[in-house]
Amino acid sequence: MKILILEDEKLASDKLKSTLHEIDSTINVVQVLQSVSSSSEWLQANPHPDLILSDIRLLDGLSFEIFQQIKIDKPVIFITAYDQYAIKAFEVNSIDYLLKPVQKEKLEAALTKFKTRTLSSSPAFDFQQMLSALKGKSPEYKSRFMVRLGQKIIALPAEKIAYFFSENKLTYIVSKEGKKYPIDQTLEELADLLDPKVFFRINRQYIVTFDAIAEMHPYFKGRIKLILLPKSEEEVVISSERTPEFKKWIDQ
């Protein structure tokens, strides 16, 4: 079985590949792609795989854009940290919809659905029933975070957050008041929980709000350097992959 993985986080794609090979050692992951643009180019230039495993948020946009641009008749298993895109996922040729962190048992069940569908003349998945069950759901974003303050636990509203950052495999919130709080979620998980109009992931270490950006400066190779408030402990530079999307976000 040939599988294409669309995932912008290397740790996530490496884990996914490892889990796939644990389930079936004969699976061939033909490519791992991180963006809408690179995925579109690859799919136009190469034979389509038997199955696509796709995160919904990629470096430069939503993976749905790929399926709007290119006719793909191969099934898709969507993988993401949040379920706000469930209806749209099943409108595409989706076999299943898995939430992160992906459990081996659920991925194996999704692959079984795929195999059943390819051997059957009728769809293995009742898409209409799924859409009916999901009707009425609208996008909801996380509005507050439970954080520890000394011996207390407080609920920090999203509007009081300046930015998130990761350091030494830990994730922190920095409030607009300059306080730092550790949280359990990874930046990858947060990217799907936060309102994309308010928060933007600029690189592998930072998710920022517009209000936290004090200054923007041109940087090497077309990138942009940010001065954040409260001041970050290290230099904050937007990755080259995310710079075009950041410019769109900042200009909305």
C-alpha cells in the first residue's frame, strides 16, 4: 500500500510513519509534504498513492485547498488536533477523521475501513449519516486556559495572551502582563485550538497575537524579524515557509 503523508510537523510525521509500519510493515510512505503548495506540485507531477493521510493545517494554509485545486479520486484520512473541520473533511473523499494525538488502534481501524472500501462496491463509510450527525456544528476556539499560579489554578482568557512559545520540549503562555505559565498542550495542538484570525504560528517555537507584535524588520532570505511585547528572551524570526502566509494574515 502506497501512502502519502501531508503534515507540517516533523515529529508528528515521524511518529505517524513509525505507527504505520508497526501496523503493517509492507506500507510504503512515498512522500511526506509540509505545505499546500508543495503537495499540489507533487500530486500534479506524480502518480497518486493508494491513500492520503493529511493534517488539515499545513505550513501555508488548509489542506482542503489542495483538493479544491486538484482532482483526486483517492481516499483521504484527515488528522488534526481539533474537530471544527469535521464537516468539511467528510465532504472530501474522506475515509475517516482522526484527532491528535493519533492512537494506534484508531489509525489501524481507519486503515481497515480503507481496505474494506477498496474491496467493496459500496462505500464503507456512511458519509450522509456522518454529515447529519455533525450538522449544526460551527467552529469553536479555545477561549481560556487553565494555568497554575503559585498554589492556585486560574483560568486565563485567550484575549489576555500575548504569545505561546516552546522551549526544551515544554510549552509556555506569556500573558500581556508579562507573566509566564507552563501548559500541557504542544504548539502543534494549540494551532488548531486557537482562532486563526487572532493567533498565528510564525515558526516551530512561537504562536503570536497581532497585539504582541511591537515591530517588524526585514531579515535574511526574505524572512521577517519580530520584536514582541512582552519582550521575548530570544530572537524571533518568521520561518521562510510561513512568511507569505504571515503577510496575508497581518494584512487581513
